[in-house]
Amino acid sequence: MLTQAQQLLKQYYGYSSFRPGQEQIIRSILAGRDTLGIMPTGGGKSICYQVPALLHQGLTLVVSPLISLMKDQVDALGALGIPAASINSTLTGTEVGRTLRDAENGRLRLLYVAPERLESEWFRERVRELNVAMVAVDEAHCVSQWGHDFRPSYTAIAPFLRSLPKRPIVAAFTATATPEVKHDIAGLLELERPEIVITGFARDNLGLHILRGENKRDYITRYVQAHTHQPGIIYAATRREVEDVYEMLRKKGVAVGKYHAGMTDDERSAAQEAFLYDDIRVMVATNAFGMGIDKSNVRYVIHHNMPKNMEAYYQEAGRAGRDGEPGECILLFGAQDILTQKFFIEQSQLSPERKSNEYKKLQSMVDFCYTPKCLRSAILQYFGDVEGEEPCGTCSSCKDDRETVDITIEAQKIFSCIKRMRERFGISTVAGVLKGSAAKKILEYRFNELPTYGVMRNQTEKEIADLINVLVAEGYLGLSEGQYPTVKLQEGALEVLQGRVSVYQKVSRKPLAVSVGDDGLFERLRLLRKELASRDKVPPYIVFSDSTLREMSEQ
Ligand code: ADP
Ligand code: MG
Ligand code: ZN
């Protein structure tokens, strides 16, 4: 059977081999077992049910959540010479009737249906007349309230299956691998002793980058302008931000489109089509954009904001490079993003239990944004994929030879000082108070009586001011407009003061200084080499200190 499947893969799709998980899933389905296939976005789930559909005697019914998704698939199958059709709400009664007759007469291999159809008794009645060999449930996480795209009509699938005269093989597919979702899919779809196949989550062609402290708008403008011929997606957290980024790029003459839930259905499908057919290069969108798109040549995905959790992040980032060619995934992190996501959770109608679960997932996302670990390894670890522990060598962590240092204590001192100074002063005055400076202004306001006066006296005022600037760039602090900007605490700073959030900074590894003393340069260099070898990353440079240079020139 499997060799036959391989032949079909070559014959219809032109691919010479299955990807690892595909083979296992197809083998399980062909053996007549219910199967749950978990693969990352772009992993190739469609082929896992399309190839068995060609081998089965009867019809394969595919439950798919979006009309656009069905349309794309049916068109693609048609182009490959595989007879397929879909039944959805855009069809007239006559068209539905004709499609069902085609299915009855064995003229179709695959029939795509929206889950809502399965609720209709009339439809169930008609399907009972058909010889359904397999039901494939695409985007199966939609059945779970724990998933990120819960669709109540997915719960109609199990009763529908029970209503059939002969139970077909059921195969479910998703990119979401969390235990709750897995459990729900198997339970709510009433899979019978399913074979669960989880394939590797590694996407070796993706370059993952997390950038903190960037000016997001400037970065996006530069990036998009440097990649004008490549299709890309920019995800933003809110409609408002989508509109802003869209306008910004449009004014720069970029062929840009937008997509969010505030637009009409027609506007959205027009934007999606334009992107699919390369009439626009860049799509700026909320997370409403995605599940339905299957554009294989997206070269980059930029997250203007941190997404709500790792599942959402990897699914969205994974839309780059589905064709296996390189894709760049860039997340522009700002501390404000944490508050936005918290706000969304707080505002949601979720039960307290669900809310606390969402908070936990958000925390994993935040941790990921701060991890000094290889990002690819961190993702694989999160998804419980034990392989691929090797650092990728291409992500922003692997390429970064800086160290992450915890600056929470310093940040707390700074925030508390600003608070006590009633947020009415600029960076240099705040730095002066923390340093314990006796400048006239400081004494005049009697800031020398504050408990935070001089608490950072071991650092220079310049160092303190630099730290404050870092905290501004990271969004913990804001600067007022005007000639003499004053530093204000942002909400993120309060979380830090309450000890609920830690603050990290990336700093260059201190260059090692060598000085030539009586024991000679070679002995020093030998020790230096030893020390370099003991560090996990060797700095690319060795800096000679001033005194060394002086000594060297004297010799
Ligand atoms: P998913 O539904 O898992 O996100 P798709 O089924 O849309 O992924 O497949 C993603 C891409 O991978 C498609 O362009 C598909 O043609 C391609 N693909 C799938 N299987 C193979 C294979 N065995 N060899 C090469 N390309 C494949
Ligand atoms: Mg898919
Ligand atoms: Zn890496």
C-alpha cells in the first residue's frame, strides 16, 4: 500500500518522498486506524489525508473550518487532476444538490464541508446515502475550548459520525500539540484508540530572531524597503496598530494590504486574494489572518508585538518558508506587549481557571522573549520535541555574543526614585539623585533626603543614565514631550516594583585586558587563552588596555 502511496505522491504532486511524519500517518490510516496527526504549520498535513483518499474505495469527507481554505484546496486538487468539491454557505441549493449527486455517483474523491453542515439533519440524511470511507478533520484543535480557535460547530462532528450507517476511519490534524488540546481532540471527536503521530516541530529553514529595544516602526520600514520583492506578513496585536503600520507603509509606496476583524468579509477576502496572487507584497494583519492562507512563498513574518503564547507565535511565524526555502521570523519585543496581552486576557470572558492558564502560557512566551538560549531549541523544548537540542547557529540568541544580565534590582531602584521624585524630572536629575550627587538642584529640592538618594553610588552618573535609557527603550519608562522631557513610569514598571516581573539586559561581554608585567606577555596570553576556552563563547576580539599599550610602546 505504501509503495502505491509513494507512486501517487510522485504522480500527482511530483514529490519524490514523504516527509517522516507523513509516512507514519498515511500508514496508520491505510491500516484502518483512527489517527491524530500533529505537525507544525507547513509540515504537510493535507497530503496525509489526500493520498489515502486516492487509495480508499469510498469518499473522503474533509471537515475544514474556513471557506477560503476549502476553496484553495479544492482548486489545488483540481489542478492536480484529483476530483474534489466543497459544500459551503456560498453555494445555492441547486449547486449543493449537484455536488452531492457527483459524490453519490463516485465522481468525487474528496468532499470538503464546513462543520456547520454536519448539524443539518437534511445533510446527514443525504450523507447516509454516500459511501464514506474516511472523515478527515482539518485544524482539529478547533474542537477544543483550550485551543486558540474554538469553533462550537466542531462539536457536531462526533454526533455526525455516530449518525452514519458505517463508521468511517477518522483522521484528525492540527499543529497544536498541548496536552489539553490533544486530549480534547481524541475525546470530543470520539476517536477510537487513535494512533497519535507527532512529527518534529523543527523548521530548519526558519531563522528566528527576537529583537528588544528596537524602534518598531523604523525597523519595519527599513526591513520592508530592503525586501521589496519578497512577500511578507506583519502581525500586530490590535486593529489600531494594523491600521497605523499599514498607513505608514502605504505612504512609503509599499504594495501593502491589511487584514483584521473590523473589515467586512468582502474587504478581507479581497486583501487575501491580492496577497495570494502577489498583487500586494506585504500584509499587515492581526491574528485573524492566517488559518485560511496557504501561501508557500512568504519570505518573512515580522511580529510587531509579542503574540499571546508560543502556540500562536510558532503558528504565525511558521507561515514563512512553507516551500522549504529560507524564511525569516522576527519578533519585535516591547515591554508594553506584555500589558496588552494581559489586558486581552483580563477582558476576556474566560473562566478564572482558563484565565490563569492563559497567564501561564503568556509567561512562557515572555520567558521565550528573554531567553539567552538558542530560540529553536527553546521552541522544540516547549513543544516537547526532544530532538534538535543542538543550537541552530542562526537565531538571534546563537548569533548574539552578549550576555543576559538581570537588572531587576537596579530597575527597582530607578523606578522607586522616579516615583519619589513625583515623575517631574529628567533623566540626568534622576541619575544624579541615585548617584548621590550634591548638585545645587538636587539639594534645592531636598532630594538628598530621599531614601533612594545615593543608592547607586557605585556607578557613574553616565552609567545610570544609560540604564534609564535602556528602560525607556524597553517601554518600562516613558519620556514626556517637550524641550525638557521628564521620565514617567509606565505600567510595566509597576509590575517590576511589585516584584512580579524581572528585567534583563543584554550586555557585551567585557573585553579581557592583558597587561604585560614582569612575568611577561606570553605567560599572560597563555592564561588568557585558557580563560577564553573556559567561556562558552569566545569574544572575537582581544583589547589591550591602555597601560599595556604604554608598556608595549616603551619596550
Ligand atoms: P499544513 O497543512 O501542515 O500547514 P500543507 O499541507 O499546506 O501544510 O503543506 C505545506 C507545503 O508543503 C505545501 O506546499 C505542500 O505541497 C508541501 N509538501 C507537503 N508534503 C511534501 C513532501 N512530501 N515533499 C515536498 N513538499 C511537500
Ligand atoms: Mg493545513
Ligand atoms: Zn539558535
